[in-house]
Amino acid sequence: MTDSRTLKSVCGLFAMAVSAFAQTPRPAAAPLPPDDAWDLEAPPAPPTPPAAPRPPRPVRIAPMAQVQTPVPPASPTPPAPVAPAMVPAPPAPPAPPAVFPDDFDVHVQITPEMQFKIDAAVDQAERMRFELADQVKDFTISPDVQVKIDAAMEQAQRMKFEFADQSREMANAAREAAKEMAMADKFGKFAFAPQVAMPNPMPMPAKVMNYRGMSDDRLYSSGQNALDNRQWDQAVGYFNQVISRNGGRVDGALYWKAYALGRLGRRDEAAASLAELRKSYASSRWLDDAKALELELKQASGQTVSPEAESDEELKLMAINGLMQSDPERAFPLLEALLKSSASPKVKRNTLFVLSTSNSPKAQALVEQIARGAGNPDLQVKAINYMNERRRNSSGNNGQILSEIYAATNDTAVKRAILQAYANMRDKDRLLQAAKTEKAPELREFAIGALAGNQGTPELWQLYQTETTSEGKIQLLRYMYSNSNSDKLLEVVKTEKDPKVREDAMRVLASQRGGVSSDALVSLYSAETEPRIKQSIVDGLSSQRNAKALVDIARSEKDTKLKLRIVERLSNMKSKEANDYLEELLKK
């Protein structure tokens, strides 16, 4: 009996200790991400204040009688009689299974903050497109400008995918944390579950670059943009693609690849790239820059370049810019030395811009020398662009200088920059000369596109008179939409022997802003025997909403297919002449 009482006392003390421990406040669990960042199939638990004490749990001790902490009863009950012996407690009900599923379905959503950054990047790309379109006014956007627009849009798209990947990783981490805590709660160990810290900030995922469909120029430009943003690994990837294609910009790609590798601290690989440049391109204009870069790599001893060192270059440039405004003679040699150094492409471009905006004769002479080829090809293109921007403040001989450079170079990028300068200067004579003599198809098409902005396109008609191939004539006609000479187009439709050329000329004729008289088109339709030309005339009249002319040719048309085509066009016009004719057909 004494042993039974002792055992009962010990059990009571144990129960009181467990109850006191259960009533102590439990540590707050790590906060989970918001609902819009991840979603779980299990129903969410009701919200509980993190610091609230947990209610005491009943403690069961089997196989002896159940001992509970005293709880006030809901209603008074008579005291139970004291049993002479301990009665085995009824078996506890089985614990409910965990509601948390083993297979989680995470639905990733981009957070508002991420979406704001994505939208801002897309808006910036759109603004660039409109600003550049305003600069070229009524001329077509050049391929060089389009490269910049595409690069901006591609960067915005990459940002979207990066944020989506980051959100997905955060959701996975939250899912694992929630699963661990739920499983701990299932076994009564929730209070002892480890606090799972959310990764903040998440490491950026590795980028998987897609180069499919990108031209050499676009790859090269994207590599330059990556250098400007200090994305060295991406820059190496872009320039490797240019090198593997073995096009016209491999020497420049080898140099900038070495530059990016040097910034990453991979000195041996950078030196190998410069050695390949010297070996394969012994007469390249990048060799002087390569010597300066090689000297810098030896001094760096394999160390990566810190962001502070990169910022120092720009701070120096700002200081020189201020000095250039106040004392050009003192600043000029410093800027000239920067252009010959291994500075970043951004710093060199800014240096050249500072020189181009100066009224110092020495500065203007240096910009002209670089435009003529004294520096590397990238700087030459920039110097040509800056000369074009300063044409209003120059002595007026920029056109002649650019003409001499165009005749002396075979670099496609340099020639394209000069053609763009001609277009901005509205130099139709030099554009016409380039369109007549240029052998490269893309450059000739660029010149033709620049000439197409002139009302009546008289220069294109000069080219048309000397063109002997059907393909060349069709190419010229397709630049004459909306603003060409209607009389000349009508003459082509009447006299041209090639049906394809006549068909294209008819489409262009129908698109003219001034339009063509109904009588002329009806007369042309009556004399025409080629069905496709007749269809083009019908389509042209339909686009002009010329119901009267369509009704006139429909009355005399014997071909059933053509007449059905005309009636189908009239049925969509909703005009009085069209409705009268349709009613006439119904009364027959």
C-alpha cells in the first residue's frame, strides 16, 4: 500500500511538471512568405498570435490511470468514488493523420515589387524606341539603332525570367520549411522544431543564354552592353559566339573577351585571347589596345577589378570633363591618354563624347582623326556618330569628310554609320551615289530605305530606270508605298513585261495617298487580261473605298470568280453606291 501511494505521488508530481512546461510560451516560428508568393494544396491553419501561450495538453500515461491537470468542469458533477485499485485507462484515440500532403504543388507568382521592376525595364525600352524614332524623324530606323532596341527589350525579358526563377526558389524553401514544421507537429514536437530561416536575399540563378537567331552585330552589341553593366560572364559568352562564327568582328570580340576575362581575374585565359588576336589578325587595329590591356593584366597579377576601381575611372572622367570646360589645353592630353589606355568601352565612349562637344580645335582634330580610323573600329563608329551630332556647329565640311572615309573603308559597321549620318543630314545626293555603287546588299538597301522618305521618291525612280533585274525593280517598288509618283507607277503597270513587277506596281499604285482617278483605274481594268493584275486593281479600289469604280467594273465583268470578289468587297463597304448595286443584283 505504501508503494502504491508513493508511486501515485511521483506520477502526480510528474504530471504537474509536464503541465507547467506545456504552459510556458513557445518560441515564435519563422514567418512564412506571403500567400501570393507560394500556394499549398493543404488548407491553411487558423492564424495564431506568435507570442500567445499554448494551451496545456492532456498527458496520458499508459497503462496506468490517466492523470490530468485540474481543469474547472463545465457543470458540477458528483465526486467519483475512490477506487480501491488503479483502473486501466481507456485507450487514447489515434492521432489524426497530418493534413500536409507529401506532394506539394507550388504555384509561383511574381510579387508586385518584382513586377514593378519588370514593367519599369519594359517602359524604358519603349521610351528608347520612341526617342530613337524621333531622332531619325521620317527616315526608317537603322539596323544599328534596332540592335539597341532589341538589346533593351531582351534585357527586360531576361529580368522577367530571373525574377520568376527567384520567386520559384523562395517558394520551394518556404514549402520545405512548412512541411518540416507540420511533420514535427504531427509527432507532438512542434515546440521543439528548429527555426527555419528564409534565405534573404536569394542568390541570383545562373543565366542560360540563348543566342539563337542573333546576328553577329547583335551579339557584339549585346556583349558591349554586358560590359557596360559589368556582367563579365555574359560578355564572355556573347563574344565567344562572335568568335565561333568567324565573321567580320572577330578581332574586336577577341579583345573584349580578354578584357572581360581580366575583370574576372582569369589572367591566363585573357592572355591566351590576346595571343590569338595577335596571331590571327596581325594587321588588326585592335593591337594597340591589346598592348595596353596586356600591360594592365601583368600589373593586376590575376586579381579581379573591384567596383571601386571601375568607379574611379568614371570619377576621373568627370574631373577631366570639368577641366575641359575651363582649361581645354590642360585637359586635352589627359583625354587623349584615356583613349589610348585599356579603359572600359563606356569610359572611352564618354571620353570621345567630351572631346566632340568641345570647341577646341585640337579636340575636333582628334575626333576627326579617330573617325578616319586612328583608333579601334568601335571608336571610329562613335566618332562618326558624334561628328553627325555636331554638324550644325561645324564648318559644314562633315559631308565631304564622311564621303572620303566611306570610300576608304570596307568595314560594314563604319559604312552603315556614315549612311545614317547622310540620312540625318538629308544628303540625298550621297545616299543616291551609295545606292548606285554599293555592292553589299544590306548597305544598298539601307541607302534605298533612307531615300524612300522623300515625297515622290525621285531618286528611287532614277535607280529604277537603270535597274535591269526583276528582283531589283520589285525591291525599289516596295519602298515607294504611299508617297511615290502615281503617273510613273501607272506607266509601269501599263508597259512592264514582267507580270510580277506589274502586280507589285499595281499594289503600290493603290496605296498612294493622293490616289488615282477612278476613270484611270476602270480603264486599266478593262484593258487588262491578267487575272492577278485585275485582282490587285479590285483590292486597291476596295482599300480606297471607291465603291463607284467597283460597281462600274462589276457591271462589265464576265468572269464569275472576279465578279464574286468584287461583290464581296462591295458588301463590306456600307456605302450608298454599293447598297444600290447589291439591291439591283437581288431584283434580277
